[in-house]
Amino acid sequence: MSIKSSINPPVFFSSVILITLMVAVCAIWPTQSQDVFKTAQSWFELKAGWLYILGVAVFLIFIIFVMVSRFGDIKLGPDHAEPDYTYKSWIAMLFSAGMGIGLMFFGVAEPVMHYMSPPDADPLTIQAAKDAMKITFFHWGVHAWAIYAVVALSLAYFSYRHKLPLLPRSALYPLIGDKIYGPIGHAVDTFAVLGTMFGVATSLGFGVLQLNSGLNYLLGVPVSTTVQVCLIIGVCLIATVSVFSGLDKGVKRLSELNLLLAVLLLLFVLVFGPTVELLQAFVQNTGAYLSDIVGKTFNLYAYEQKNDWIGGWTLLYWGWWISWSPFVGTFIARVSRGRTIREFLVGVLFVPSALTFLWMTGFGNSAIDVISNGGTYLSDAVASDVSVALFVFFEHLPFSTLLSTIALCLVVTFFVTSSDSGSLVIDNLTSGGDHNAPVWQRIFWALMQGVVASVLLLAGGLQALQTAAIASALPFLIVMLLMCFGLYKALKDDWLKINSVQSHNTSVQFTKTNVSWESHIDVLLSHPSQQEAQDFLDKVAQPALSKVCESFLSRSISAEILNFDNRVRFVVHSEEHNDFVYGLRIRAYTISNPLDSDVSNDDGDNFYYRVEVFLEHGGQHYDVMGFTQEQILADVVTQYEKYLHYLHLSSSEYLSSETNA
């Protein structure tokens, strides 16, 4: 495949040029760059902190509304679509790409920092311990996943349901239409590439500090920039191999390994730590989090003016999650085709959050318990070097060396997964949504991440780049609010279409035929072979659809018949709305008869074949095998009348809203 056919030049070359310029500036003038970006970030936090808080609250409320509403029944794909991945693989990939590496880095450190320096309690007290866990849950809970879910749901819905590219630009289609294919769309995708590259590169750079600290703690490997660059190279090479393997083999298998190692590590901490107390704390922490969620969601410390604390914690996290949302959202969307919106949102919001809460309780409460019982060595480690806190924590448990070794392996696999999935996302963004782009492009972006991280690590510009990424969250927050509005409009219209098809009754439901009811029973109890289904399609269904097509053409309505190997499709074209589509497709099913295990069709195989109806928004799960031509014609007219009913309701609602306005 040629380069021109596998990349989107405006996004690809703009991204490469901007990444190169940004890295050069941060590498040549690291201190000055950090000062500039820090000033911008501080200004955003001070002047626009209320917008961050309000925006994230809107995202959570919107996502929960969509989940519990009638929109939750809509599928991310055609009505007949099935999930591409099992629950185990899906959850593992969500967990690994979303925040797995962050849990390794902050699982011990953040609860301890809040315990030693709480915003609303005296340090090192019982109340400080309670507040530390509530704050940690708040920063790592459903708010973070709601941010990811807004982007992921928008991309998955418009891509799989409306056949738009799996790109951030597609979420703006209800607002700007075909302009998404112009400069506005290119700019949105380029911004997503920059956010993904800088987010993954800075995480790779800072995370390798933890890897270096762990190797120093276990094996005495010196802590130095040279070692860290070598580690980055090693991680990127592993990620390149994984990228070469593709999504189903590389990322999927690594994610499942991540989840397995994380569960083993957590179980060890729970079993060999204060088990009962940790389980009690998990229940109480979760209850306290839920009871305070509304107050904390909208808390800006407007009366106490604790700008330093909220700017250094909550607003920093919200900015970080938003800046990561193009990357994580695109990846989640990529692996979520075929699920209903409700199933998707329950999985994205609550399952990773529950695992995160259990992880934070196991490590956070155990660390607080160690410190409260005189383990000042752990608080000193957190205060001096966060990257080594996890390994110091294991000192109070048996088999500490083994645990540290497993933790190191988990850090590596989490890093590889982040780099791997980041490469897949960037490749998707720069190739115009092409899932089958050449492997060299994914390898290019995997290596690019390592180069960016290494150059900035050597030049001391990683902190500047991280600050820039977080400061860029404010403009994307506005884009995400527009995504919510556009998604609501599209879901409302989609539900109107589904409802009109399902509930609208018509006078053309049945047609008189010469087929007896006994003959129809014979059809229902038969197991048609593939050849019988094909003969029905060729000799009955296709001629019937040709008749109705000729009728439309005689009325000067644009229509056509599309023939394929095992299906036929009748299409009525529309310039202002979606086309009307009535398709018939042969589908195979396994014969299941508990009374006769040897049952088979006339071909001697264990499958039977149905000729099912497919409309523009997917399969309708009913069989027309055995219908006469008149019955098929009546069914086509019935579905077309329902289509016109949907257009009537849609236009009537539009005119009503215009009149009210």
C-alpha cells in the first residue's frame, strides 16, 4: 500500500512537524518552557477552575443520564452487531489503557500524601485517614471514567452506528456536518494526536523513573539518565513487537496479563495484610465516597480559598484526564463495537472504578496503617521519592523481593500496553481512521514515542511537556461539551427512528395469499439448507424487490437494487436524509433439537438458514423464508411507511422547536 493511500497528509505531516517543534522547544529551553506553561496552567486553574469543575460535573451527569435513559438500548453498531471481545478481554484492555500505570505509581503515594497533609483535617489523625481515602477515590473514580466515556461513546457511536471514521472529528458531525472533512476536522484530529503523543511520552518518561528506582532497590542498578534512556528503548522495542502483532494478539494478550498480575498482587496484599480491616475499609470508603460525591463534585473551596491545594490536586487531575481523553477514548471506542450503550457505560464507568477502589484500599489503607503504627520509613520514602514508595511499602510484607519483582514486571507490561495502544490510536488518527493501515506506520509512532521521551529526559524537558499537556485541557474541555450536545441530538434522532419502526402500525401489515396456515407451519418447522435459502432469494425475493424498485423509478424516485453473493438490497436514495434500505440476507444458525441430536437439513449439515431483513440501522431479526412475492412486497411497503413516519416525526419535531424558539 502506498503512503498516500494509507495516511491523511494534513493530519500526519502537521502532527510530525508540531511534535518536532514542541520537543525542540522543551529540550532547548526546558526551564523557560516549563515556566511559560506553568504560568498558563496556573492562570487556567485560577481563572477557569470553575469551568473545569462544572465541565467534569456535566460529563458525569450526562453519561449517567444516557445510561439510564431509553438511549441506553441503542447499540454501538447495527442492531444485529455482536461484541468483538469477551468481557474479560474488554475489561482488561479498559483497565490497562485507562489508568493502570497510574495505580502502580500512586497506589501507595497519594493516600499517604493526603494522610500527611490533608486539606480539611489535622495530619496523621483518624479523620485525616478517612479523608485521604475519600479524596483518592474521588480523583480516581467515576469522574475520570466519565471524561473518558464522553469521548469514547461519541467516537464509537458515530463510527459504528453512522459509519463515520473512528476519529474525534466525527463527534462534531451533528453540529458542522461535512465540514468535519475540512480544516476544522483536521485540526481536531491533530490536537488529539498531540495530546496522545505528549501524554504517552511524558508518562513513559516519568514512569521509567519508577522502573529505574525498582531496579536500583532490587538489583542495585544505578539511577541515571543513561539507564533510563536504555529502559525507554527496551520498553519501546517490546511495544514495537506488540504493535506488529496487532490489536487482537498484542494489546489484548498484554492487557489480560496485566489484569492477571494486578489481581495476584492485590490478593497478596489483602491476604498477608490486615485482611478484615481492609475489607471493612473498602466498604466504608466506598460508602463515604458515594455519600460525599455531590459535594465534592462541585467543591471549589470558594469560601476557604485553598487555591494551592485544589490547583495542585483536583484541577490537576481533571486537566490530566481531559488531556488523555482523546487517546484513551479512541482506544476504548476501538474495542467496544457491538455493545449496547448501557452495557458500554456500565462497563466503562463502574467496573474499572470498582477495581481501582479495591486497589487503592488495599495499598492505601495498608500504607496508612503502617505509618500510623510507627512506620516512618514509608512516609519518609513518599516524601523524598514517590517512585520508590511502592517497593518500600512491600518491606512490611512477607516475600517482599518477590512482590517487588512482580510489581516491576507489571510496571513494564503496563508501560508496553500504554505505548502499544497509544501507537495504534495515533496511527488510526493520522491514517483517516483506516484500521488496516500498514504496520510500518504503527511502528513509526511507537518509535517516535520513545524518541520524544528520551530526548526530553536527556534535556530535562519532560516536566515542561507534561505541564503543556495539562494546560491544553481547557480548549478540549470546550470540544467535549460540544461532543455531548452533538451526541444528544444524534441519539434523540436515532431513538425516534427505532421507535417509529417498532411502534408505528400500518394498514399494510398483511396481504391475502393462497398459502394455508398448515403450509406455513411446515415452513416454520423446517430446516432450510443454504441452497434452498439461495433459491428463495433468487427466485422469490429478488424479483419482488425488482418490482417495487420499478414502481419507485416510474414515479421518478431514485432507487436501485444491489445484488451480492448471499444478499440483496433495495435502496431508495434521499439527498436530505438517510437512504431507505430494505435488505435480505442469508444467515446460518446451528440446529438445536434436544429430542434428536442427529437432526440435520437436506444438505446433511447441522445448520439451517434464514433469510432475514436488514434495514439501514441493522438487522431486524425476523425471517421471510417462505413468504410469497406479495408478502415480501407488503413487508417492503410496511417498512417504507415506517421510514416515512420517522421522517414525519423528525421534521415535525424540528418545526416545533423552531416555532418555540
